[in-house]
Amino acid sequence: MKFLVFKKLKTVVTHICNQLGLVKISTNGRPSKISKIEAITLSLYKNQSTRATKKSVYEDFKNSLKCSYKTLVVSMNDAATAIVRILFWLMRQNKKTQSLVKFTDATDIPVCLKKNADDHKTMAHFAEIARSSKGWYYGIKLTITRDCEGKLLAILFTRANENDLHICQKINQDIYGVIVLDAGYVSKELEKSMNVEGKRWLLIRPYKSMKKLMTKWQEDLYRGRFAIEFDFRSLKMFHGLVTSLPRSVNGYLHNYLSALLSFVLVPLTTETR
């Protein structure tokens, strides 16, 4: 079964890499033990099969890989650069057919348990103590913008305590249409700076205590925000976005990017099954 999943993932990855020109045959030096396509595919396999560690991936394929565990780890972490290129290419394609209505929201990504924050060294230069809707955590923050059809349009990783209003401006600077936000983004200054006559309009859900009337269609749009929260849930539960196991910054970054690509490619990998 694992080889069938790997084969189907590799078919999709190969097609995308050919589109982007990521497959280049080098005539210098010895060939890599693991090709770029294989490294990306193994990364997606890890996240789509909810394998917790690269070690478990190695155990699944060590007989066919014929390389050391260290070689596998280095190859998968190095694939992060190619994964970024694929993600941004896919988002550019999505922007060509984006829907009018978009949603922007952020989620917490703990790097370890809060009680272990003082002893955590790997992500110490990036992680911060911050508060989310679930309580205090030690980690970073992921903000995404997607349209009402589920197309991913923009991603941004930031420190956990970075101002959401500033993040909203950065991530949506080249995105237009109706951008729906929750009450955490309430700000007259943000609306004034982001609204572009006839091109972009921020629709921010008011606090319950605010005396502000909502029309039926506005309420329907606010209600549609559950979809982006469901995306975050899927990323964490089914694609391994949150982890505390990597031993390097590259390992953490690779996991986050691979989880995102795994999530984005679900429709394509499902079609091939």
C-alpha cells in the first residue's frame, strides 16, 4: 500500500516539477542518492500518511532507498526550497481563477509544550510566548488567505506575537475582492488603508458588544469563515503541521512547508487514486 501511495504522489510531483523546470540533469559530480522529485515525494508521503518522523519514513522505504538515514534527512530538508517554489507557483495559478470572496485568518503553531519553552533551543530565535483562542503557547504563527472555493492564495509565517493587523496588510497587499476577517481584525485604520474603491473591500465581523447592524448577506459571508478554520484543523490533524520532533530549524521549516503542500495537493493526489 505504501508503495502505491508513493507512486501516485510521485506522478503528481513529477508533473508539477516538469511544469516548473525543477528537473535538471546535472553532468557534474556523482548523482544524488535521492533525486529532488523523490525527496519532495517522500516529504509529502510523510505528511499525508501522518508519519511523525523522518525515521518512520526511512523504515518504510530503507530497502528501496539504499542510502543512510542521514542522507534521507538531508535530502528531505533540502527539498524545502523546491517545495516553496511549488507552493508559490500553485498560488499564482489560483490567483488567476480566484473567487470574489476571500478569507484571511491565523493559527498558532506550537514548537513544544509551553512548560518546556525555557529549555527549547532549536527554534529559540523564532518562537515566542503568545496567546491564542486556546490559551498560551510557545511557537510561531501561520496566516493564510484563501478564497471561498478553497484555493490557497497567500501564506505568511511570523512570530507568534506579531500584530495581526500588520500581517493582514502584508499578506493581502496584492489580493483584491471582498476579504472577510474575524473580530480580531477590527480597526478603522486597517479598513482605511486596505480598502480600494472598486477593487478591495475588507468585511470585518464586529464584536458582539458593538452596536453595528449587519445585513443578511454580510452575516452569510461571516458564517463562511468556518471553512478556513476547518483548513487549519485539517493541516494539524491530517497533515502533521504541528510538531516538536525536528532537531534543526531546517527540519521545522521543511515540516511546515511540506504539510502545506500536502494539504494543497490533496485534490490532485485524490484524483489519481
